[in-house]
Amino acid sequence: MEKENIAPHVKDITRALGNKVSEANIERELNSYLTVYRVPLGTAKRSIVKKHGGNPSLLSLGAQKTIVDLTPNEFSVDLLARVVSVNEREIEVEGVSKTILYGIFGDSTGTVPFTAWEADAMDVEKGDVVKIQNAYTKEFRGEVQLNLGNRTSVEKESPDALPPYVPPERPATSVELGDLRGGMSNVSVVGRIISIESREVNVEGQKKTVFSGLIGDSTGKAQFSAWADFELREGDVAKIDGGYSKTWRGMPQLGFDQRANVEILKDTDFPSAEDIMSPVRRWIEEIAERGGAVDATVRGILIDVKEGSGLIFRCPECNRVLRKGTCRIHGEVDGTPDLRVKAVIDDGSAALTAILGKDITEGLLGKSLKDCMDTAKEAMSHEVIRDELADLLVAQPVELRGNVTSDDYGLMMISESAEVLEIDVQEEAQKLLSDLEE
């Protein structure tokens, strides 16, 4: 960096340190960080201030960036950008009404959404070129967002300081719903709306209507959230360009807002809702690669009935399973009896843990919860029900259907149905081998 360009930053560091360190020393250190260690300017400035016992938040002059270079959780960001859009919003902060601005900044490298928390300090209109100093970034819905706080300055520059903003022509990536993964952006999907409902949510202090439901195609299904009213109805076949995906509650979820282009297609050869909702068998390995799945059907060998299966007792306050009559939240309580199976299913490609609730467990055992309590009372042990389930299920081929979540502990299916299969093991093994070789 040239000497005349580095000088404002040397003064900025010196000021942040209360003039306790000479500008000559600061300049020498900053040059070393930038030219010898190749440290980015913003990082170098904060490091120097920290080294001398100062507070990096007192820095007021950041490193000017372009939008494409922005990353989440940056401080002291400087930017020269054009206002692509700007809007006003009323929010409540600790019971007090407050006006903020939100919109989109753009430069030749891209666009970034922004929120200005001090609306009075930012008198700008669409098309203005502005020099922003000391902003900061966060991540919101998987995207970088620029925040302008009370230490941020915004100055209008000449309209010629940047070329006119031209929206980049970046076609959305076409994705089938079965291939949707968390963290994808600018995707294009075509799917049938299986269900949809609206609800009010609170976003940054403002009530907002979100439309959520289930969308599906021939390859899979996914939950979605639409942050604008596209007048979608159950049964519609919709093409959504400009959506994004994130992992929500352990499963990929499709999201789109007012920036997306949503078109209702003529209902021609697209699979019906009944076809989409019919069970489609998935390999567990495929579900693991996708990071979870909505309404998946898996078939495999039940290889273990885990501890915590059989006759259990739940806390009447929080529904947690009791251990030795004690809830870890509410202490010693009179538990409510329940039945369940925690099973491990292996289909030859991978394994998952499945939870089978009371109704399914009663169906597999062929006896009711009351029958199970009578059996346990007679045997003077609750474990007798778990043993009975293990004798009945372990090493048996089963088919399960339900939502599968993925987290650091692996895959977990909350089963909606379960069936012990009678199949030709040799034929099934040949089919498995054939499928895996494809």
C-alpha cells in the first residue's frame, strides 16, 4: 500500500490507542503486517490495537471492499456502493418505536442486503452512490448482510463514482427437490404445492406473514417458506427461480422471498399430489448425503433395540423420559407410562436410528400399553417389554416411513409407520448389489 494511502489508517490506529504509541511505530508495524505477513488491512489494524492493549471497536476507518469480497462477521467495513433499493420500516426496540432503513446496495461485483439502524443518519435515495465507513456484516438466512450502526458514516459521492447498476445475468441453478441440500443459493425448482399455510412471525421487531408448507416432485419432497405472498395454492405447480436452501430442524428447507421469480405453470404432465405423496424407498446413504429428508421410506434389517425402548415413563410436566423415576428438569415425579422403540436400521448402505411411538409399538407387539404394564408388573421388571421387542424385531427386515433429521449424532427417523417384512433375503441382496453398482 502506498504511503499516502496507509497514512489515514496509521492515524486511525494511533487515535484508537489514545496516542500512546507513536505514528512512526504504528506505520512500521502496519507495513510489516501488510507486506511481510500479507495480513488483510482490517485484520492488521485490529491486531495492532489489541497488541497495544487497545479496543479495536474504537477504529473508525476500515478497509474499503467490494461487495463480492464481503464475508460474515466483519467489522469496520468500508464500501463504495450504489443504492439499488431503500425502504423504511418501523420496529419496536424495548417497547420504543424506532425507524430503520433496509434495502440493497450494489457495485460492479454484486449486491448485498443492508439494514441501517439509524435512519436519521442516512439521507439517501435509490440510485445514489454512497461511501460507507465502519459498517459491519452478519449472516442472515445463509447470506451476508451489511449492517450500518451508530458508528457508521454514510456520505453521498458523485453519481459518476460508480457505473450504473446493471443486475447481473446469473441464471438460477436447476435443482430437483430430491437433490436439495442445505446452503444452496439461487436455485430453480419446479414442484407441486402439497400443502401451504400462512402465519405471523416477528422479524427484527416487525410482524411479517410467512407462507410455509410442503412442495414435491417425482424425486422428493421438501418443506418451504415463502417470505412474500406469491398467491400459491395447494395443487399449484410452481416454478421458483432465485430460491435458496438451508438446514432447518435437521432437514433441507427451500426458502424464497420477493427477489425470487415465481410462476404458476399449467398442470400438464407433472406428477399428481397423490403420486408425490406415495412412498418412495430411499437408501440411507442417500439421505445422509442429502442431510435429512421429508417423508422418506427406508427398508433394512433392524439390528438393535436400544436402551430406552419398551415400557417407559415420561415427566408429566415436560414429557421427557424419566431415568429411575427422575426427570432431569423437574426432579422426582410420578411418571406417565408410554411405549416406544429406539431401533437401529441398516440397509446395507448405511444405518440410522428410528423412533417408533406408542401406536406403532402396540401394533408390533400385538398388545396394548395396559397389557404391557400388566406384563411388567407380573415380571416385576419393565425390561421384560424391551426384551420382548428385541426377540420380536432384531434381525428382522423392516420398512419404516417418516421424516429423517441429520445432526452431529447421525440420522434420526421419527417413524409414522413401521412394518415387519416377509421378503426373499437372497433376492433382496441381489437387488441391493445391483443398485449399489449402478
